[in-house]
Amino acid sequence: MFTNGQLVFGILFAIVFIIIIFFSYRHDKKLHKKHYKGSVWILLAFISFILFIVSIKWFFK
């Protein structure tokens, strides 16, 4: 399905991409704590809302 060259490229691309994302996040970590304080609660509320909708669907099934 894939040639050896495509597999090597895909694996190397994924590794380099993950490393770049890791260092970028590490560099911006202080800014994220400052500007996005409390965003965890919004995420939890969103997940709870989705779970609530799914539970209603299963309840009335």
C-alpha cells in the first residue's frame, strides 16, 4: 500500500511535528496560564453538556 520511502517520511514527519509542538507549547506555557485562566471549567462544562445530551438520547431511546 505504501512504499518504504513514504513510510519513512510519514514517521519522520510525525516525530518532528510532535517535537515542534512540544517545544512550542513549553515556550508558551507561561502565557497560557496568564491569559487562559479558568478555561478548564469551560471545557468541563462543554463535556458535561455533551454527556447530558447523550444520556437524554439513551434515556428516551
